[in-house]
Amino acid sequence: MHVTRLADAKPYFPPNHNDMRCLRLQGHEAGPADLLWLGMSQILPGGFTSLDASPMEKYYVVLEGEVTIESDTGTEVLRQWDSCRIAPGEKRALKNETNKTVVVLLSMPFPGVTKG
């Protein structure tokens, strides 16, 4: 078992993330992982990511607040405990259009991980 306490989680700084604090919870520098890594994003009011695509599949779960997610297939507002999948190559933008901080859990496979 590998435990990462929130108090010990290290920040990471992805490009095109504005008014956000991103913490690595598992994988990469947060500890051992074979298939995927977990991150937590705290998005301040007005915070956002640009509309970009990644070759990696992404899963988002809203832990607190409300986030607007724009993608190639439309725009959705996700609230606490809602989740979504962003396909490889699909553009996405996250936006906090509220006056409360949003907390989102992100799960992504490592590059090179294929379907089993």
C-alpha cells in the first residue's frame, strides 16, 4: 500500500491552467503506479484551462462545487459526484463560472498504456 496524505501532496504545474492549484495524489513523483496517476485540481472562481486536446484519456470527478466542461461534443455542467470521460484526442476546457472553489479529481493513464 502507498498512501499520500493531502498535507504531503506536491503541486504540479500543467500548461494552460489558470487560477488553479494542481496536486499529485498518486503516480509520478507521488509514488509508484503501473497504469494511471491521480491528481486533484482546485479551481478558483474564474479559473480555467484552455481548450486543448491530449493523446491520453482523462476522467474527471467533481468532489466539491460546480465546473463547466467544454469539449468537442458539447458543454456540460458537472456538480458534486458527477463525472465524465474525455477521449484521447478530444479537446476539453474546464471553467469555474461560480464564486466558490471547485475541487476536481483527475485520473489519467501513463503514456504508452494500452487497453487490456
